[in-house]
Amino acid sequence: MKKKLYEDEAFIKVIVWRVLSIVFCTLLGRLWFGDWHATFFGFVISVTLTIMHYYFEKIWEHFYNKV
């Protein structure tokens, strides 16, 4: 049976961790560089890594559960 999106443990774990990570990195970048323009690039990278992390978890789970 196919899981619903909110029941997908990897999805929830990735989103919670990445939101915390993005907030922390954005605030730290703001403090370090002194303006929000310098942290926009970091924000874009963080969102991209969130998507990549989700698919990494799914691929890992797929191969790990096969063994």
C-alpha cells in the first residue's frame, strides 16, 4: 500500500531538519555578513539541498530495505 505524503517518515524527517538548518544558517549568515543580500544565495542552496536530501533518503531507503 502506498503511503500518503505526510505519513512518509523520510519526508517529515528531511523537512524538519532542513527547516531548522535553513533558519540557523540564514541567521548566522546575516550576523556574519551584515546584510540579507549576502544570505540569499545560502538560502537558495539550502532549499536545493533540502530537495536533494529528500531524494537521497528515498534512494537510501530503497536500497537499504532490499538487502
